[in-house]
Amino acid sequence: MRNRSRGFLGGTRVVFLTIALAILASPYAAAQVSGATLSGTVSDSSGAVLANVQISIKNEETGEVRSLTVDSAGLYSAPNLLPGKYDVTATAAGFRPRYRRASR
């Protein structure tokens, strides 16, 4: 009889542990999203990277605009973009704005 009782308590611990892990993991599962990432490096005509450049990414179909700033290494990244065609504009003080079209 004791073995049966111990087995029941052991099963309760497993169920509790399973529920606890499911609750703890749920924020991470909800944070997963699908979509494309548009990323790149901004440099001048000599190849030197440029920091603090403003990047504007506009979805042609929805009109949604994502704005971001290039980091000190000249890198930018825009994750979780919906599939579609995008107009990308880079602007920086002392430079003409640059325009590119991207499809994702």
C-alpha cells in the first residue's frame, strides 16, 4: 500500500512540474513571430561605414513605415517584416538621401 501512495505522490510531482514548465515557457513561445528581416551596412563611397544614419522602410502595399537608426558599426536590422515590396531610404547629415527598393 505504501508503494502505491508513493507512486501517486511521484505522479503528482511530475504533473506539477510539467504544468510549471509550461507556464514558465509560455512567454517565450508567444514571443516567436514569423516574417522577413531586412538588414545591411551603410557606408560612403570610400567604403567607410557611417553611423547614426536614419533608415526608413516603407511597405508599398500597406503604407506602414518602420524607422530605425544605424549603429556605430554602420549596421541596421529590421526584423519581422511582412512579405512584400519595400522602399528603403537612408538619410544622413552632409549626404544626399539614398533610395532602394527591396522585395521580401
